[in-house]
Amino acid sequence: MARELFCDHCERTLTSTAYRVISEDPGGVLLNMLVCHPCNQKARELGLETREITLDELQLKRG
């Protein structure tokens, strides 16, 4: 049975698609969060890099 996943920002339950929000500088990663669609939209408005990721892909990585 799949484990339920939550948005790292607002704690909503993630559905079929989640988003990775990333912020880096030359010294390393500053931000690396898994978020829901509304939080993804807000991150993009703030100019942060985002990438769509399916929950199936996450389940495979987390095994």
C-alpha cells in the first residue's frame, strides 16, 4: 500500500502530481521541497525553479 505524501509547505495531501521546488547558489542547495500545485504556482511567482514529478516516480525512489 502506498504511503500518503504531503506538501512540504502547506501540508496538503499530494495527489497524482507533485512539484519539486529548488533554489541553489554557488555554495549549494538552499531549498529543496516537494509541494502541491497551489504552492508550486506561488513558488513560480517568486521566481523559484520548479519541476513536475509524478507520485509514482516518488514511490519508486522511496521504495
